[in-house]
Amino acid sequence: MLDNYGRRINYLRVSVTNLCNLRCSYCMPTGGVKKKEHRDILRLEDIENIVKAAVRLGIDKVRITGGEPLVRKGIVQLIENLARIDGLKDLSLTTNGILLKKYARDLKKAGLNRVNISIDSLDRMKYRKITRCGNLDDVLEGIKIAKDAGLTPIKLNTVLVGGFNDDEIEDFVNLTLEDDIEVRFIELMPLGETRSWPESSFVSNETVLEKVPILIPLPFKGHGTVARMYTLPNGKGKVGLISPLSSHFCNYCNRIRVTPDGKLKSCLHSNQEIDLLNAHPDELYKLIFEGIKSKPTKHNIGIKDTTLVYRNMNEIGG
């Protein structure tokens, strides 16, 4: 389906929970978040109905997110049910990796194609600091087990934070030298918790190219591409730069999102939402259609007097 600006919208990201087993400082308040009442979040049956309606509208790619999706009870069964939907070509999941050692094999067996793993430092102390409680070794073990299970290609998502992990850029890039993985640097965005962070925290992805000038650009794939891709000379993997601030990709955006409380967001950086919670399955097609048609031409981050998104990322979905 095309939106009002001629973009083909074929990608749906569904957040199944706002809860997480980490407390990343750019994503969650220090004290965590209050667990929502069961009636205030989408049931697994609701998620399945939303995906079915979206597939009827041309969505063929779905990513399950959170919070941390693997803390949601019934997640493996949900993946199995979604994988059976005719017309769905790609089913993936974004996770912090902590629970992958427990779930990776079951997820693959259920029909999950691949995983993106969020990891913002390769230093154990720094990882614990930014996550406020995480153990880096759990993530590294989860990455290995996910790879062994066939949840590939593995993509590592690294949010670049000035003064925190910008000194690890070379270390992350070098992971792609001998391993067929994709390391993706994502610019920190002024959402929720980060709205009051100092300007020095927001680092352009051009810093990656400055620190690793030997990176070789790869051909741009066009529609739906959010990352500019590079590779090291003779590298087995790839490096992606996702730059929503310094070089937004709105012209190529092909996605819509559904929050755990059932709100359809056609743009991550907009407060405009359509309520899908408790909608009858017959209504979902129309509501999602309206959401796609209301998708803005671009976000307004960086424009003076813009109203920033009030939700934290854990409330929206990664």
C-alpha cells in the first residue's frame, strides 16, 4: 500500500511490552516503569489480528519489539502464530540479548527469521553503567547461541552516545572483520528521557567515518533503507549508519508502529496516534489504512519550537 507521498508501506513494528529486564538510561526512568494493567495492553490475540489486517494492506515484514519482548509471557507461541500468516515474508525480533540463551532455539523453531541485538558497549563496566544492571557476558553468550540457532543475519544495534561509547567505535567496527555480522550505529534521538540530555550527547554518525576512514561505502538499496552501508577492506561483515538526525531517511521510510498499549504510530517522532486497543478485528483494516494515509512526509526534529515526542522508547517500541 502507498501512503499519500507515494512511499510503499510494507513494514510493521509491534511492541509487545513496555517492560524490560534492563534499565538503559536513554530509554527508561531510573526507577523503571509501572506495569500496566492487563486490560491496558494488547493481548496476544489482538497482536495477531493486527498483523493479519496489516498483511491484507500489503505489510510483508514484521518486527517484534519491546521494552524487551522476551519478557512477555507467551512470546514463543505468538511468534509461531504470526509465522503462519500467509503473505508475511519476514518475521524478526529486536532484543537486548539477555534471554537469547534461553529462547533462541525455540524462537527459530517457531518460525522467527532473525534477530537484532541491542548492545551499546563492549566494556563490561560501561555496559552495566548504561543498562544500570546488565551483564555483558549474558549478551555475548546470547549472540553466539542465536547465531548457532540460525537466527541470521545477526545485526548489532549500538546507540552512539557522546562521551560514553564514541571511543569504542573502532572496536565495534572491527567485529565485522572476521565475522559475518552487521554492526549498526544509531544516532541518539531526543525522545523521552533524553530530551533534557546535554547537546554533547548527540553525536553524528559522521564520527564513525572520521574514526574509521577506511570503510568502503556499499551501493544504496533505495526504498525502505534506513542505513547507509559500509564494509572494511576484506571484511566479512557490514557496518550500517542509521542517522535520523543528521541525515534523515524520511523519503524512504516504509514503516508503521504499534505500541504495547495498542496505539498505531505512523511516525516515531510524532505524537499522532490511532487507538487500536479493543478494536474489533473488522475495524482494524480501516484503522490501519487511516494510519498509513496519515503518515507525515517527514519528522520535525531539529526544527525550532517543535514539540518533542513525550513517550519513552520503551513505551513506543524499538
